[in-house]
Amino acid sequence: MDLARSPLAVPFPELPAIEGVTLRVARARYKNWDRCDLTLVELAPDTSVAGLFTKSACASSEVELGREQVKLGQARALVVNAGNSNAFTGFRGREAVEQIMAQVAGALDCEPSDVFVSSTGVIGVPLPKDKARAGIDAALEAQPCGWRNATDAIGTTDTFAKGASATAILGETRVELAGIIKGSGMIAPDMATMLGYVFTDAAVEPVFLQEMLDKANAATFSCITVDGDTSTSDTVLAFATGKAGNAPLAGWDDAGADAFYAALLEVCRTLAQLVVRDGEGAQKFIEIAVSGAESDESARRVGLAIANSPLVKTAIAGGDANWGRVVMAVGKAGEPADRDRLSIGFGGTWAAKDGQPLPDYEEGPVAQHLAGQEIRMDVDLGIGEGCAAVWTCDLTHGYISINADYRS
């Protein structure tokens, strides 16, 4: 498929080098394309790792193994295969992953459990072991590359490369964070929502790194949706090499812990929003701000009910200020709500307040706002203090065109 660049795309940023992280790419040729589709990331010994994985009951072998590996807290390498998800492939799929782990472990003199593997692409086709073996050999011999090369190599239907970075000061030590991500369709929040990787030179104990990643995920990756579908391969991993030399972070009371978390949250939020900006067929980026809910989690669920509604998403695609569809989505969310306290607005203009249309409501400013590419929707439930922000995109004919022709 020759996909046009998303109109919501942003330029790939300059990402800092992370000491203890070496990137390489190669052509495994998992599909009939002329591009790099295997990424190998070598990590310094004693790198801490934390991870989040899909809750899909049909998860890939990569995910099943990753769930167990991450409990050990250590990583030495990451391999990402693009073009083949290796999901729903039985024992042959698992053998392919174990082969990759053993091959890289032998080259780096580490345990196979220190090698994390992700695969993305078509479901139901076993990962070709011969191509994987040759691809790993080529990657091991390749010259180190930059973040942009690695980001391009992990993509499938992505139309632009996605990356983010941040810095934090831990005591007197400056630490760097850099993240890359792929994702465009089959995106719905369910622990993690795509293939995303964050790297830092900070020293962070694995258990605490996992705690921070869990918390950041709840406010970022679990607050986006493109189409309501959860992949079999969704993975987000965070790696901390410890090469910055700071005193290792082990808890929230440690000096610099809050600063590091703020940086991690910033990277995760940026990456999550970039995925929405590349939603298949997307023409508009939509932020849904829900307030007045019973709790923050309830607000998030209401926001996602709105964001996943095809009727809401198609109305936004057409520039139609049909706030009645928002009322419908709030009502179906299964969360506490009171019709007579509900307020809905677009772009800073309230269309309805306290369960009824405003008598002086003028649709002109709202229609002008909806004609743009950056859409803001406000929903106040009026029953509590809970709030959340959710991000999605519109639903267009482009989404159908891409997915009707996905396997070609």
C-alpha cells in the first residue's frame, strides 16, 4: 500500500543519543517491500526494563514471553519485526521468537530472557525463521544507525515517523529520555496500544520503573483510540541503562523521582498523541475533555465511549456539530451520569448546559472550529470532581480504503 502522509503529521524531532543504547536495522524482507523491517537495539548490561502488554486473549508469543521476561527486570536487547505480527501462529510462532532470542543472546553473551522481541503486521502468518535468522545476522553486522532509521523500520501502515524526548535533573545529574513508537490503526486502550519504546540513561530500579510506567500509561496510552480495536501484539517497554551515573531511583521519596516521572509522562503523552495524529484516514485530531465525573477513571471511560463512537467520529469528519450524538455516547458509557446536569461544548463554545440547549446558542463559531484540524470537545457531567482527557481522530472514507486493502 502506498499511503499518503497524514495531514496531521509533525516533523520527526531531534532525539538525544542515550548512552548504553545502540540501534541497528536490517532487511529481513518479511514482506515484498524494499525497506528495513528488522530493528535490533543493543542495551548495556544491567539495563532495567518495565513493560505493558495487550490484554488480548489472542496475544502473540512475543507478548506471552515478554510478560514473563519483564518480571525479571533486566534487558540486554530488543528486536522488532515489521510486516508480520506472528500472532495466531501456534508452536511455529513461538519457535521463531525463541530462535531470535537464542541467536541474539549468543551474540551478546547474555541469557535469552534478556532479549525482548516484538512483531507487528499481518495476523495468522508464522514468522519465517529463515528470514528472521538472516535478518538478525545482517543487523548484528550493520553499522549503528539513528533514531529516525529505527523508527522507520518498526512502522507498518504509519505515514510518518514518531518520536519524542525529554530531560530531567536528578540531584546534580542531567538524564535524557528518548522514545519511538509505531501505530496507526487497531488502536484502542487496553494496557498498551501499539509498539512503543522509551529509553533513558537514568538509573532506575526495575520495580519503580514499572510503577512509573503504569502510572504514565493510565494518563496517556490508555487514553487514546483510533478505531476501538485492540491488537494482539500491543507492547510498551521502558529501558533504563543507568549510564548517567545518578543514584538509582527506587521510590517516590528519592531526590529527582518526581522530575523523572514528569519527563517520562511528557514522552508518553507525546508519543500517544502522535499515534492518534496518524490514525488511518484521519483528517482531524480530537481532544475530549471530560469533567464533573464521579471519579477520574469514570471520566476516562466516558471519554472513551465518546471517542469510540462511529457516529461522533463521522460527525466530526463532516464538520457537523451534532452534540446529540455526544449525549448518546455519554448515556451508553455505563458510568454515572445525570441527563439534567450534562453540559457539552466545542472549541470553547457551550452548545448545551444542564441538560438542555442554550437558548442563545449560535452554531457559527462551532462550525468554524469543526472546520479546522485541531478539535476540542468539552463534556461536563456535573456530578463530581473526576476529570480526564482522551484523544482520538475522526473516521473517514480513508480508514475503509486502507483496511479493505491491508493484506495486499
